[in-house]
Amino acid sequence: MGKTPVGSRPRPRHTLRRVACWFVLLATLAMPALGQAADDGLEEALVVFVRATESEVSRAFAETHLPALRDVAAQLDLPLRRVDLDASDAAAPAGVHLTPLIVYHGARGQAIFQGRYADPGKVAHFVRTSRAVPVPSEPETRRGELVWRSGRAAIAGPLKLTDLAGTTPADFDADAFARAALAGLDAGMRDFGVVDEVVLGPSDRRFYLDVHPHRSENGTLSLSVALFSQFDCVDALFTNFGDPIQGPWAERDALFARAGALLEDAVRAEVAGSAIGDGFDPVPTAVAKNGWADLGLVQPSAADAAALAAAAAITLPARWAMPPAPADPANAAPQLVFRFPPPIERYTGEVRTVDAALDLGPDGALDGARGWVEAGTASVTMGEEALDNAIHATMILVDRHPSSRFTLEQLRPARADDTQLRFGRATPVVAEGTFELMGQAVPMTVRGELEPVIDADGAPRLRIAVTARFNLETPFGIKGPDGPKDARETLVLHFNTLLQAADAASG
């Protein structure tokens, strides 16, 4: 691989940085020793590890994403330190397994960003949250999973095998079928392989592999597969739903091997060329290991870090509500967006009047959570007044049905071990409840993620990102635009917002 110039690193300088959250600032001022480190060290910085390879990921990051991160760092009054791991004297701490990797260095040490680097807004939330509260970065031990090791990096492929649908054989053994499915997937993969145990750090990656088997009455096995990023459990990166793998039931081992090869190729394509921030270059094992202090970053003592953590502790609010509506909703970022699936995805719009509330269970637990989201139907808009008027008057009948509502009845983690919300960590969830529209009420299950963060004003917020799909015609009697039947009858809703503590909203 050739190398491209990456420029020089910023010269280290001594400074006491103003932080966004007042409680962290007070804690820092109360401990002047942290602000009196050697003049050649940075007390706070956004550190970005890169490789100057000719890969599509490396080029896109250098051209597009790194400039956006520089803007984020400037807005947060934060120096940005770039570390090139293809330099002749390259070295990186042991926890750096891939690039591009974004790390916040502050008074407590380091926090590794676990998200899509193509989303600068999420990086800003990460920095503000890391300044205010310790961000969890504990390693995770996984057993009996598919893992691909490349350089320092481990890429895990947690498998979700749904129950066999359709017609099951008389002697069917679900456990044996699941074991055979995993073995078949393994056999079809070149780089992934089942391991007894793997320890995944915050700079390792996971791609979730979903396999949906169906057996027809004539004994044909169909395998539909989907690939999900660890950063989005809602929208698949890849599916073969329109063209499932099919063959005789007796050849199921070979069919699973084909599914394994297909999924591995999809993972490889995302790693090598994702346009949305899932791609990366593994750090070669030949890169020397060093310490964070070797990068010119001031390391706090254990006592100082513990004192700061205690001083900056934030209690996760139990009750959340929508913040006040913006003065000009037409110019605000949309919180509830709707669209039809391809090939009629050009029909999109938003709902400008939205209210919501969420009460968590004890200590931020998902179990016992209750809440609701309500949308004002008169605020539905597709950006054209004549079209909006027609939709309001003849399709959703806003005079008779001025609102639509989803009432949350159960909230559970998408992964069994994520039972509580924690600052700085996105938790995939499954929400079950009742959806009301046009005077009809139907059960609905939606997927999304919740993440407590610290906002620009230093106050806690709860980021909610949820996607729902439902049939417009049955039972609501709404006819969609011209297009294929499946597409015109399916509406996709994206709800993306930041809730604030309910006492702040009411005050």
C-alpha cells in the first residue's frame, strides 16, 4: 500500500480548558494539581488515530470526516490530535485496534468513541458526556461466536437464528438445528470462525447476523439473511429478502454455508467501504504499543480521577419529557419523519407537532418503563401546500382525528444483558404497545435505541431513535401513492429526538 502525506501533529501546549459542564469545571478548579502538569502535555484533547492507506475508508475519512471532526473540536474548545499509524515511528496504546478511532482524553483518562465517525453530532454528544460522567468501556467476553481477527482488531458476528417457520419435520430438534446452522455458517466463511471465547474491547467491532429459515410443505428450505451494524439495530446494512437462498431440506448444511459466505461478503464490503461510518482499517500487529502519556497527554493520578468522578456524578433522571417546541418549527430539525419504501421513497414528509414522555423503571431500568408519543395530524406535511391540504382533508381526516398516538406498554432490551441505561452507551431496545390512528387501535412492536447523553447546556438528555413500519390500508383504510402494492401500503416512521428531564420540561 502507498502512503499519503498526513501533515504534522498539533504542537502540545499547556492550557486549562473550559469545559461545558459546570460541575466538571468546579471539580477541576478544586484540584489545581491537574492543571499544573508539565508544559509539554495536553490535559484535554480529541485524539484521532488514522492510517494513511489507500483504502476507500481512509480516503473518505481524510477528505470528509476529519474536517468535520475539526469543526466539532473547535466548537467545543478542544484541541484535536491526529496520530498517524502508518508513520515510520508509529505506535499506539494497546486498546487501539482499528482506525479511524476517536478518543476523548480528559481529567479521568480516556474514553473511546463507539459510534459512526460520519456523525459529527454524535461525536459532540460523546465529548460532552465524557467530560461530565465516566463513560463505560469495559471489555466484553463472548463465547461460542463467529469471530474474524484482523491485525489487532476482533470483528464479532453475533448470530440471531429465528425459529424455523413454515412446515417442520416430524423429528425436528430445534437445538440440533441451531447447532447445525452455526456450523454451516462457519463452514461457508473464510475469515470468520467459531471461537470458544473472545474478549472484545471498545475499539473492536460487531456485525449482527440474522438468519431467518423457512421450510415449505414440499421440503424446500429458504434462508433469508440480514446484516446489522452494532450502531444501528433498526435499519439493516444488507438483506437478501427478495432473493432468499433456497434448496432441499436434506442439503441444509450446504445452504447454511452459502448463507455464511453471503453474510461474510456483506461484512467485508462494509468494513472496506462503508459510506456511513461502519468501515475501518485494522491496526497491524506490527505497530508498536505505547502508553497514552507517550502521546503527550497528561495522565491524572488515580486519586485525582476518582475525586473528579465523584464530584461529577450525575443521576440518571427517571422521568423524561419533550423540551419546549421551537419558536419556528418549520426551520427546526424534524423529529418525526415518514416515508414509503423503495421504489416510491420520493414520497417523504414530516410531522411538526410531536409530544412524548417516558418514565423509566427503578435505577434507569427498562423493565417497568412506560410512556407515549403523540403526533398532531394537522402538522403532517410533505412540503407542498396543495398536497398537504388534500392529505389532511381526504386521507387522514384531521378534523375528525386530530392526533395519532403510540402508548408504550413494555420496553425490553434487544440484547439480554442491556437491562439498564447508562450515560454514553446506546442501548438497543424493543418497544411494544398500542398504536392509534384514524380511530383504530392496533398492537405495534418497534425497534430503536436509547442513549443518555449530556447536551450543550450541560444538562442530561435522552436520545431516542426509533423506526416503525406498519400497513396503511389495513386496518386504517389509507391508500398510499401510486406504486407496487407492498410499497404503497407500507409507511415507515423515524422518530429521532432528545428528551429532557421532566422537571426541567415542566419548569
